[in-house]
Amino acid sequence: MRTGSEPATARSPLRMRLWLSLWGMLWALFGLVAFSLTGRPGWAAACAVVLLLAILDLCVITYRMRQGPHYQPGRDVPPYEPDHGDGRPRKGPGADGHGRNGGWAGPSSGRP
């Protein structure tokens, strides 16, 4: 839900998650190989689980990055009326025919 207080320069954390996942995957692979060679199967299994989680995270990240950017309203779109949680239908701008939305005074309406 848009509140109108979102930062104008917000960035997606997906690229950072991609690099952190790659870094974790490399260390988990290194640990898996090292612990397998030294005869520590418990630690090797733990590294294998971390490696599988990192690979799964990489798959999710690449899927979401390939989806592309999603619609984000601009500065000219006013904030939406908050959801009251009681099932009342929301009234959009101009619902009463006069540019007002039925009782909710937006930040630029001039009404108290």
C-alpha cells in the first residue's frame, strides 16, 4: 500500500543479495571440499546445506531480476486512503463528482 512517505531514490536490494549469495556459495563450496577432504562428514553436510540454500537463493534472485521493474506511482499520484480493515469499500478520487473522495481530506485539499 502506498503511503506517500516512500523515499524517492529507493533501490532494489536484489543486486546486493545476488553478490552476497555468490559470496556465501563460494565459501560453502570451499567448506564442503575442505571438510570432505579432512574427514569431517558432519561439517561437510552443514556446508552442503548452506550451499543448497545459496543456490536456491540465487535462483529466486535471478527470477525476480528477470521480472523487471514493477509500476511505482510518481510524485503526482496522491497517497491512497489507508485500509480500515472493516470491509468498507474504498472511494477513489472524484467518487463524489467534485474531486473529493468522500470525507478523507488529502494533504493538498485545504480542508482541516
